[in-house]
Amino acid sequence: MKASIATRIGAVLCPARTTKRTRSLMTHYPSSTRPVPIYDPSITKDSDALWAKLLAEYPGGLVPVQVEPDPNVTGWLTITYDMTRRVMESPEFTRDSRHWGALKAGRIPDDSPTLANCRHRPNALLNDGELHLRYRNSLVNALEANARGDQGRALNQIGLVADRIIDTFCAAGEAELISQYAFHLPTLALCRLVGLNVSEGVQVCTQMARFWEGGPEAAKANEELMNLMAAVVRTRRQKPGGDVASLMIEDGLTDEEVLNQTALLFGSSHAPITHLVGNTLARLLSEFSTERAGLFLQIPETINTILWEDPPYLCVPARWTTDHIELGGYRLPPGELLVVGFGPAHYELLTNSDVDPRTSQVHLGWGAGRHRCPSAGRDLGLALAEVGVARLLRRLPDIKLGEGLDPDQLPRRLSTDVSGLSRLPVSFTPTAPIDKGDPWNLADLSGLTPAASATTPQPKRLGILTRLLRSILPGD
Ligand code: HEM
């Protein structure tokens, strides 16, 4: 099975058979070498086979890649652990896309999806130097102060939020966990961080769902999301609270800067949390399909294993060269795009060392260097995954994968940047909701199968929040 997929991928990629010696220190790859088309998600259907093949072909740890169907949008994928870590840690590379040579030369179309996700904005992630420090410090101080105040609003409420979401489907005896659970859990927790109440949080879930359904409703949903967040910022300026937005206002950020950091919170964490929860649940339900003893003890180690073996961020266009540099056997000019290969880097280290994925903390899932995920973000991400998974398994003790589903063939979303399942159908003995109040009326996203969303036109010009929220659901 593995061999035949590798052969097929080989036929698709068709890299030039340049030897290690002839390839070394080339200014650019020769025109006979086709950059590997990582924009085509089908090439990661068997990602392990792909990484093994690329590691054999490109021993320097750097692969020329085509990032979009447009042949002008190319870059370099890091595929070894050391190369990936270096690119994220070293000041030789910037996170600021204004250094992108092809962009400066006008070769990147304005509606490029890669550009949409990295177009310069006033937030911590997309700046370097003093501005990065100013935004990062303000955001991190606000997250930490929020976690200290009110005994950690968001952290402490995760179990409660999880229960109320489970209440919406527990009586049905079956559910699709990505759209009905894993999507909503981080949305509602993040809404709490910025001080939105439950009904506002439900509104955000609903608007996000409408956005992802595409069509004319999507543009309206985008506008409503933006208005909602902008209104939050305006209200907090007049009437501050202990939420993250208020604390950044108090720290001196302008309304636009607060809006951008708030959007960054959603944009950088919603998709990875959704898929960390989804991938962990899938792994546990597959490995403990009949024998449930010890299941709860396995949750933290399974989450760690997923961060290693099936990380939510797979390959992310996220750094640019700032000067001439020799890298991976190539001589790169300034302004080249580097795609950070979390997936291949982990595969390479796990294959070539005795790192134990259940316990080792040296994975790159949280990033590395100055843009590394802040510890408050990591704590919240892990807490959401641990509590979210544990609460579901406790409430629905006989939960199992949907009838006829092969654990090795669960439907995955088509993407090379954020990796996860598109659907996770399960069944269980129906139980009554535990909250006696009205059930939350959460948006049902279950119609969004990859096929449905792939054929649904998406709006081209997205607002700032939704541009950052892209890639949450399948088919983008
Ligand atoms: C499973 C959950 C999460 C994963 C896998 C994750 C992963 C990452 C990674 C890989 C980066 C570095 C990106 C780069 O260097 O280009 C990052 C940055 C960041 N993350 Fe997270 N994250 C998660 C959850 C969160 C949460 C819950 C928050 C906040 C509430 C958060 C806030 C941030 C921020 C603000 C940055 C930018 C930091 C900077 O540029 O200085 N993340 N995250």
C-alpha cells in the first residue's frame, strides 16, 4: 500500500534527478526541476510517504515548492527538524511579508490565498522588531492578566462550555463531532477571552457557520462578524472590564490595533484547536474502540502524540529571507518565501531518533523563536483539548466511530496548511442534557462536507477577521 502511493506521488512530483553535488549551492533550481506542487492537497493523502520521498530527494532539508496553482507563487519548504527550527528561530528570516520579492515585483495576484493569510497587518504575528514586541507584550500581558483575574475566566469555563455544547446533541444518539463540537468549543472559549457573553458567542458561531456556507450570505456574515468585534472594542474603550480587549486598550493600543490583535487570537488558534480536538478524539476512539480501561489516563499523552505525528499546522508559508543566504544547498536571494514544514520536520525527527512522541516536548507544534505561541495560548490550547476530549468521553461513555467507518480512512480536509478531519461521525446511547435551561441554539455546520464547500463559491475579498479565520473548515 505504502509503496504504491509513493510511486504515484513520484509520478506526480517528478523532481529532476539532480545529484546532491550538482544541486549544491545553485542560485536557483534548474529550469528542468519542477517545484513540488504543495498547493495540491491530494499530494498529502499519504503524507508520510511524501515526506520520506522528499527527504531522500532533498537531503539538504529544503525543497523548491509551488504554493498556489499560479506558477508565480513559489517558495522553499523546510523538511528536516533542524532546518525548520532554524528558519523559525533565526533573525536571518522575517515574518513580515513586505520583504517578499515576488510581491514587491507585482507577481503575486491581489486575490492570492497565500497573500490573504500573510498580508501585512498591525498585529504581533505579522511584524518583527519593535512593533512585534509592542504588540506581543501587550497581548501576552493581557492574556496573562485575564487568566489571573476571575480565576482564569476562559480556562475555568471550558468544562461548562463543553457540557452545554454536548447538551445540544447528546439526546440524538449520533453526532458529527467536527462541526457539532470541535468547531464550537474554541469559538466560545475565545469569545469569553474577549469578554463576549454566551449569546454573543453563539452569534459569532452562527456568523462563522454562515460565512463558511459561502454564497451571498457569506459576505453579510463577514460584515456582521467585523461589526461585532469592532463594537466590542468600542464598548470596552468606554466601559473597560477584565477581558483581553480592555486590557490592551488600557495598555495604550489604538482601536485598530486592538481589533487586529483580537482577530489574531481567533485566526491563529481556532483552526489548530478544532483539529487538535478532532484528531485526538479520532485517535482515542480508534485505539480504544472496545477496551475503555485507562482511556482517560491516555488523553494528555495522546494529545502530545498528535502534536508530533498529526500536527494541526502542516506546512505554513511563514518566513522570508532578508539577505543573500546559503541554505540547504541553495544560494537564496533576499525576499524568498519559506514554507515552515511542521509535518515533515516531525516525521524526520521521529524517523531518525528515539524521541518518544507521547512525552517529548521538543516538537515544533507551538512554533519556535520570537513568534513562538505565547505560554498563555499554549495553556489555553492544551486545556481546551484535554478538557474538551475528557468531558465528551465522560458524558458519552460508549461513544464509538460511526457505523462502517474505517479508522485508517477517516475523511480528511483537503489542505496542506491546516491538517485535520473534515468529518468525525460517531454514535452513542442517547442521554438527557444536564442543563435544565434552554439548549444553546448553535449553528449546525454539518452540511459542510468537503464536496459541498468545494462547490460553493467563496467571497473573494474577505475582511480582516474572516481572512484570519479562513482554513477552519474543509475545502478552502
Ligand atoms: C492547538 C492550539 C495552538 C497551536 C497548535 C498554536 C500554534 C502556534 C504556532 C505554531 C505559532 C507560531 C507561528 C509562527 O511562528 O509563524 C503560534 C503563534 C501564536 N499563537 Fe498559537 N497556537 C495554538 C493556540 C493558541 C491560543 C489558544 C492562543 C491565544 C489565546 C494563541 C495565540 C498565538 C499568538 C498571539 C501567536 C503569535 C505570537 C507572535 O507572533 O509573537 N495560540 N501559535
